[in-house]
Amino acid sequence: MNETLQFDVSDFDEANEFYHAKGWTDGLPIIPPTPEKVARFLDAAGLEADSKIGYYNEREIPVYAEKLAINAVMAGCLPEYFPVVVAIVEAMLEHDFPTHVVNTSTGSFTIGFIVNGPIRHKLGMNFHGNMLGPGNRANSSIGRAVRLIQINTLASIAGAGGEPHEHGRPKLDRSMMGQPAKYAGYHIIENEEAFPSLLPVHVERGFAPEDSTITLMFTSGYNWICAHSEQTPDAWIDTMAHYIVGAGNLRPSGCAALLLPIENAALFANAGWTKADIREALYDGTRRSVAWLKREGWKVSFQRPRLEEVEPGDEENFMAVAGSASPDELFVVPCGGPAGSWPYYLQGMMNAVTRKIRTPS
């Protein structure tokens, strides 16, 4: 049953104190979700209040559009942002996406979402300098809305091990440390126009260029390196592969995202490389046998010890940057400011999910 309660408060300050006391915020001020504002958000996505978006199987929670709209208002979104929020949550609730791991693990996992298509311009999203940081309302508030939905709709309450809070809500987000990206995720907006030869993520995944999509992954965080002196594609790949291997980010399965600075994207595009070329070269440059990993002192998986004994078959089993049997799950995303060669590598877990963003005609 989709039941929504209403409360009367005297002003903005009282609303915020009330929401903080109830444990309904991320610790930052919110926009009070009045019925009128919530209705405008639902209308912007062409949804009714009781439209069912999906089902959170592990906690047996049906997820309705009105709940998402309430949290999107609270996060500071504009109504036109709401279809993006809905698409991200639809992806989170797909059977193959490990939302329950994100919500409950003692690891400090969070989500990352890649936005593609015309909606980037329609919403004024930032794919230039400081893309992952603050300063753009759409980037920041969409990511924050998803976190508030995790808190208030998917019951991912932080603070495990602390004193009971007056709101009495169980603390089911068991993240030991957390990370700043848990506030708004990694909001990754692709610069599709700078290098037409580097096909956008959604086109590579079978969507039309005019489609607007989100690609959702969950990640433990990023590695950030300097690649200013690498002036050929091969040298760049060699350096990036060296640092990825050195960080221990090799996996037998999963996904990853390479955020490619504009300087570096130009290096590859001008040399005639495609994204597939970049993926395959980086995959080959990081591919190591399980036997090599064990001998060199790396863990084969999170909860295994170092320096395990090499066993029969380990020489024939491999791990690599994309964390899969092929490089297909490595997303190459040109983005960021016009100057600087500081590539980011986000290590993903399990499978990524791409969803089309639907807006009313």
C-alpha cells in the first residue's frame, strides 16, 4: 500500500528541524516537499502518485513514484530532472543490479551514473570542468535525490554502531567509513560532441544517438593519476595500466569506468583510435594470471589472504581491468575541463545497467 503522511509545520526552519529529527535527511537542509511541488514532479515524468516503479526484493519494499518525487523535491531538484531520477531508481531495482550490497555492505560502496543523450543539454548538466564536484544543480541534486531515496524509501540508514537516535529507525547501512560520494554518487556526464569518432556510451550499448539514457554502476571509488608526459596512445595506455595493476584493481568479473580527460581523448582521436581500441589495449595491458597475482602478493578477491599458494589452473585463469572475460564492461567516457591530464578510473562491481530516460511527449 502506498501510504503518504502529511504534516503541518509553520515555516521552512521548522520543516527542516522536523525532518532532521525524523532521520529523513542526509544531514543537510532539505526543500519541504509540499503536495503541490510533489504533484509538479509527478506530472513532469508523466506518472501517477501510485505508479509502481519497482520492488526492492531483499527488503520486500514496493517503490512508488510519489515516494521518489518527495525525495527529489527534498534534494533540490527541478521537476524536469525527475525523469532522470526515476530512470536511475528503475535501474537500481533491476534484478541484476546489486542494490542491496550498496545499501548494506560494510564496504563504503556508492553508485555512479553516466548520463548520455540530449537530456544533458536540456537540463544544463555539466560535463566540463569539476564535473564530479559541486556547482551544477542538475548533477548534484539528481545524485542527492537518489541518496535520499536510498535513505527514506530503501531503508539505508547510516550510523551503525553508534548510540540509538531519537528517530528510532534501524541503521541498516552498515558502511564502516562511508565516502563523500555517498552524498550524491559519481555523476558522470559524457562530452559526446568533442570527439564524434568516440561513440557515446549509450550508442555503444545499442541505443540511438537521440535517446537519453543513464548507465548505472556501483563502485568502491576511484584512482586518479597524472598522465601529462605521455604523448602517444601507447605510452598513455602503458602508464595507466601500470597504475591500475599497482593499485590492485584487478577483478574476475564486474565493470569499470575510465573518465578520459579532453586532452587525452584528443590524443586517441587524432591517432585514429576508437573506444574499442582503448578498451582492448587497456584490458591487454592489465591482464594478469591468477598465478602472477598470487606470486606478486596481490589478493585474488576482497576477503582472501595475500600470497596464496599457486594451484593447478592458476596460470590459465586471468583477471584484468574490465573485470570480465572481455573488455566490453569498461566504459570510456570523455569528460572534464579542457586542460589537464588527470584520468580517473572507477572500479565497478558486478554488472552495469543502462536505462532509457522516459519523458512525457
